Amino acid sequence: MPDAIGYGSSPAFQPNTSNARANQVAEQAEAFKTKRSEAAAEIAQRQASFSTSRAEFLSQQAEQLEDRAETRQLENGVGVKVNILA
């Protein structure tokens, strides 16, 4: 008679824990991949921003050096400073 009320060697409901655990591990792995991808994208964005800023800075320095070189070329001539005819 105990078998009639569910008492015995097999329970009425047996959850499949191995499948649930596998799904949990898969979700954790996917979350880790997503976070890693986001971090890599953020690092790449920072590096691109730094490179752009550096390029702009170097471009400005190059323009300043060109301006200085042009100014000095005009100042180096003797005829600009001394009137030879006098």
C-alpha cells in the first residue's frame, strides 16, 4: 500500500539538474564574452581618441614650425635689414 501513495524508490518529480546547470554555465559564459567584448571596444575607442588627439597636436606643431621657418627665411636676407644704396 505505500506504493499507492507515492512512497517508494522513485519520486514523483525528479528535476533534471544537469541540464539546468549546463544552461546556467552557458549563460555565464555568454555574459562573460559580452563584458569582454564591451571592454575591448571601450579600450579601442580610447586608443582611437588618443591617436586622434595626438595627430591633431602633431599637425599643429608642424604648422607652427612651418610658420617659423617661413618667417626666418624672410629675415635672413641682408637686403631686408641694410639699405645698400645709401
